[in-house]
Amino acid sequence: MMLEFHVYDVFTDRPFAGNPLAVVMGADGLSTQQMQTIARQFNLSETIFVMAPQDPANRARVRIFLPLAEIPFAGHPTIGCALHLSDGDGDLVLEEQAGPVPVTVRDGLAEFAAPVLPQLGDAVAVDLAAAGLGLRAGQIGFGRHRPVIAHAGPAFIFVPLCDIQALADARPTGAEFDALTTDIAKVYAYAPDGAGFRARMFAPANGIPEDPATGSATATLAAPLLAAGVLPDGETRLSLRQGVEMGRPSDLGLRVTVRDGALVQVCVSGRAVPVAQGRIRIPEEP
């Protein structure tokens, strides 16, 4: 038996840019191990499996896999899957492991609301962050931005860098990067870029040496930005670029609503373009 799949480039409007995603349809009968095997076969940063919803009011139930692990929520699978399943403009809900994720589609642009509001964790030592990325301590931080852990389901180490040259120079190194990522596997480095930010995300322990676009990290970035004084009360819209250094430029939109100094809603938006489709065998159970 074979399963239908579609490959999209997400957070872009042109093929062979952005972040590739495999959307596997009709996955209701698959075991966790079979899904992981298929995700490892595609070897993309993420593969999303589409099943019938538990609540018939929702569009689908989905599970998301990295090449080496399942994750409860991710941004570019949400965007790509929603655009694949949409019938044009409208609203739909995807049932993800982290909870229901509402998505709005308008004129080919999908925007999801993060299912969990981001929260700050512990601060990260500047020297540790610098060594882990192969940089000097003086290249870490700008304004009130400092290295910190934050989470909104998935957790990331956020490392602000002084400029986009420092971002381009970042080279995760062996023992030093391992020391930085002892507890949290994913490092999201970002730098000011015009009116927005440019970013890179490294997660080699998850089978992702570098990710061209990370929607969940973009949503979670709202917590460090709030702490750095970037987000006043009301609604703020920001543009982020990722994947430039990989030759896979990605464009992500971040919309954050703050009330009385606290996050109320965090939304991420982007486009996607189909690049391939086909059928894949169902792996045998071990």
C-alpha cells in the first residue's frame, strides 16, 4: 500500500527557496515508528502526517516529525499543511499535539496563532553562547537583548548577535556547542536587519544542522523581544528573514499583541509553494 505525499517550500513564494516540507496524507493507520521512518526517509527538517480530526469541526489531526524525533508543534508544517488543505480563503483548525492551532488563509498567506504563549526561561551566559557559536563575547547582544532560554511548547536558546556579519560568521563548534546545548538542543541566533531581524537556527542533535525557517522559534521570539523592550502595548508587526546563509531565503511575519505589558497573542504568517508530489510505501513494522 502507498500513501500520497506533497512537498512544499514554505515561507517563500518561489520554488527552491524557503523551508521544504513533506505533507503525508491518509496517515490514520500509521504507528509512531512508521511515521518516524518515513520522516527519516524524506530527511527534511520536518514532515507532517495528516489524519481525520478528532473534532469534526476541525480540518485535520496532524503529527509532526523531525528526522530523529516527534515534536508537539512547529510553524512551517502548520503553514504548509494549512495551505495544502485550504479551499481558498478561510479559517481552519489543525489538531496538533500541543493543542488546536487556528489558521487563517487570505490571498495565499497563512497565519497561525501560537497554541502556547511564549515564556522566558533562564538567562544564558554570554561566554557560553559565544563559544558555542564560535564567536567573540563582544559579538553577543545588542541594546537590551541578551541570551536567554524561552519556550512555547518547543524550547530554544535565543542568542542575539550584534549585526548580520556576526550572524554570518556563526559556526556551531563541537564540544563548545555541546556544552551550550546540554539541556536545550535548539539554538536560534538573531540580529537586527533594517526594521526587522535576520536569524539562523541550529539543531544538529535533532538531525537539523541548520533550519532554513523556523516558525515555532519565530513565535517564541516574542518573549525575548518583550523582555528587551521591543514590544509596546498594542499590536506590533515584524518581518524576519532566515535561511539566507544557506541559500534558502525565507520570509516570516510575526504579529504580537501585548496588553498591560504581557503577551496576549502571538501569530506567525507565511506563504508556500508546491514543488513535488508522489506516493511513498508504508514501512513494515519492526
